[in-house]
Amino acid sequence: MCGVGRRQSNGQLVAFSVSQIQFAGVLIGTLTFGAISDAFGRKPVSIFALTVGIASMFATAFAPNWHFLLACRFILGLCIGGDLVVVYTFVMEQLLPTQRMAIRGFFNWGVARLIFTLICMFFPDWRSSSIACAIFSMPALIIIIFLMPESPTWLHSKGRLEQMRINERKIARLAGFPPSIKLPEHEKLSPSENSFWNLIKDKTLLRRVSVLWVMFTAAISGYSIDLNSSNISGDLFLNQSLLSSICAISKICLVIVDTVFPKFSRRNLHQGAQLVVIISASLLVFFVFYDHDGIGILLANLIGITFIELTWDACYLCAVESVPTSLRASSVGSCSLIARIGTLIAPVLVFLNTRWPASVYLIIVLIGSINLLISWLFLIETKGINLDSVHLHEDNKQYEFIGNEEMKSLKIEVIKR
């Protein structure tokens, strides 16, 4: 009996260590890969992160001991951090402003979560599920290697104008446009913005990015409810499939709303979704306080998780649309880093539930309310922005803002509708 207990204890320790070491890798990867891609390009860094990540996922399945497993998971975490920041920025820089919401609507965590749930259902062993996840990740690598050229927006920021024009024509050809299409004119970018250290030294940029750290609230809220969702009564796989399916459907509904209502802004999205999360968490506090254990708990969790996902959309879109190209991936990386800190704190909040069952939901209400106030006061509107023309200090442009008077020093050029 003592031997069995010791083996169970060791197994739990290894599982905890694997989770924490992967999170540590993600924390480091989000910031380092972002800075590297700002310096050396989106495509090579994306290919490197995806290739090494997929290889480490395959290697995980054949780990002979827990030391090798930890090493593979740390490398995988590094590459996941790079994928979250660099691949996302790379894809967004290839799209028109009107297409950014659509890409988040049809390719998102809700869909990925559903696929992951199905993989775990059909491959319950962690080794076989690791191989399956690696195989499902390979099409993304193939597309980036053979179809997607280097970001013209990044090439423009580096002054490589000839290659920029070549890549613009490649993208136009992929989109079905004739070779004779007239390419857009590009303005000359200010060299003063092309420095990684501006992310720290430039007060305007630092203020803008620090407001975008509202990702922390989305992360700590989402992961807290996620970790607590295993306590919902019923079949685990069914509950997870239901949660992910509703998230995926809500994203499609968001694309429809964004298309039908052009004035539906990024601020509307973030603040509206955050308000619904606060209301859902408040209902969960009420249900738990009065020992309600029925469909209401499941519905409130579904609504809360769904709208937390929508706040993620607003956070990521604003992050990529608010910062000049030369610092875009680094800035998105800093936001993702702050978000990962939120994910590390989330298990602590879940532990507080052992002291008072409504602790998680009450904390979500409190930090969500602070987040909503920050968004209302300081979050700038970025919908429709041309990613090639994001500026911090130029006065002779036409800019559009929603916010208080202090925000008028934060200038973003937007496309005239």
C-alpha cells in the first residue's frame, strides 16, 4: 500500500512539473520569439517555432523517462509562445482590415478546443494523443512554408521595398487577382520607431501597450472557470465538447455582427463581452452561495466562458492594431506574457474555492469590473486600421479616437470608410 501511494504521489508530482515547465516555456517564448521576429522576419521565425514545436510534440510521445519529458515540454512551451505571437501577427499582416475579425471567427480556440477534446476521446493515452496533436498541427506548417510569403508589412518596415512588391503580387495572385492589379502606395516610415527599446523608452508606446495588458483579466478569468469546469456534474468529454462548440458558434455570430453593423467597434466588443462575464460570474456567486446545483450553474458557466473568449478576440485585435510594425510582435508578446501570468495565478484562485466555494467567481467579478473601467477610460479604437500605417507621434495624419481627452495624444491612422 505504501508503495502504491508513493507511486501515485510521484505521478502527481511529474504531472504538476510537466504543466509548470510548459507554462514557463510559454512565458519565455511569447516575449523572445516576438522580439526575434520583429528583427528577422515573420516567416522564418514562424517556420522555426512550428517545426521545433511539432518535433518536440512527437518526441514527447516517445519519452523514455520524466527528465526527457520535461525537456520536451519546455521546448514545446517555448514554441507555443512563439506560435501565439508570431504566427498570429504574421497572418494578421497578410489580411485586409475587414478580414481580421473573420479569421478569428473561423480559426479560434473554440474550434481547437473541440478538436483537442475529440482527440482525447479517441486517443485517451497521452502518448498517442501527443502524436495525434502533432499530426493535426502539420498542415499549418505546410501552408506557411509553401504558400505564405514574408509579410509585406514587415518588409516595408525594414525598407526592403523591392521584395515587398514581389510578395504583394504573390498574395494578390493567391487571392485570385490578375497580375495587372495596381498595388497600393506606401508612405515612408519613420526610423525613430524602428527600435525594440522604444517599447520601454517611449512613454506613449508604453502607455498604449500597458493598457492592452487587460489580457491578464481575460486569462485569469478564462482559466479559472476552465479549471473549475471539471467540477460541473456530467460527462467530462460531453461538457468540454459543449463548451467548445458554443465558443466556436459564438465566434461565427461575432463575425456576422461585425459585418452587418460596421459601427460595432473593438471597444464595443471588449466592454460588452466583459460586462456579460461580470453578470455571469455574479450569478454563479449567487448560485453557489445558495447551494444551487442544477442547469443554472452549467448555463452561467457556458455564457461566462463564451464571452471571455470574445474578450480575447478584442484583446488580440487591439494588440496587433495598436502598435507600429517594427514593434508589433514584441508588443503582442508582452501582452501574451502578462496573460500567461494570469494563467499561473488561476490555479491559486481555484484552490481558494476549498475555503469558500464562490471565491473564484467573486474575484472574477472584482477584477472584471476594474478591467471594464480601464477599457472604458483608456482603450483606443482600432477597427479598420491599416497595419502598414500605425503611428505614435505624427500630427499631419487623419486619426480616429474613442475615449477621453488624454487619449488624443495616441494617434492611429485609420482607413477612410
